[in-house]
Amino acid sequence: MIILYFSKRSTEPLELIQTSVWMCCDTTCYGWMREKFSFDKQPLCPLCTSNMEKKLKMLPVL
């Protein structure tokens, strides 16, 4: 006996806001972090240790 369950419940849309982030300058790295969560004034990428630059990104509200 196989029981299947399908939910037609719609998910709530996430509220996105423009957020200041640090993005890795290395074109082969996709590292980024929210500016609020960095402790350094000019952080290095935690993935590849390259420099990072400030940019804006649309992210969900925390």
C-alpha cells in the first residue's frame, strides 16, 4: 500500500531588502557576507583569502 501526500499550501513570499554586503574580488570565487556580520573594516574572503569590496545585494530580512 502506497500513500502519497500532496500539499497545495502556498508558501509565503520572502520579503527582500537591499543589503550592504562584502563580495570577493576574485572572479572565480563566489564568497560574500553581510556587512553587519563582519568584524573587520576591510575583511578578507574566508574562502580564498582575497580582498573583498562593498556591494549591495537583495536578501531576505533576518
